[in-house]
Amino acid sequence: MIHGGKKKTGRGAIPGTDPRNGEVWRTPEGDSVSCLEKIKVLNQNLEEIYQMCQDALEDAVLMGCDETQFRQIINELVKRLENPYHKK
């Protein structure tokens, strides 16, 4: 699959990178996720999020926005994500 003109390598949107920084996907109990299809979907999701954020950063900088402010806004957006499956 191609994203932004870059061929996906299975390790990240940019050849030679890993969106998880080499981390293993873990269950809430700390066990490693072993289903290859689940791992594939999780990694693809991260690759897409990375590329979308990269594109948005580039747009913001090209339009004269402050890079630091953009990064802060993205971090705040992530902090506001809600788990709809959280047990209350």
C-alpha cells in the first residue's frame, strides 16, 4: 500500500522506522498480543495516524503556524481520546 508517495514496508510509513519504537503490543494484563491479524491492523492504524499527523504538520508549517504550538495541540488531542470500552 502506498501512503503519501511512500511504499509501506510493514514497519512504518517511512522505510526503516517502526511506529511503536520496537515495542510489542500488550494486553491490559501485560501479555504480548500474539494474533498476527490484530498486530497487522494495529500497526497499519499507527502508520495511518503518523502519516496524517505528518501531513497536517507540514501543512501548518507551510501556512505559517508555529510548529511547537501544533505539536502541543496534537498532544492535547491524544490526551482527550476516550476509551468507549472502559469498565466503570
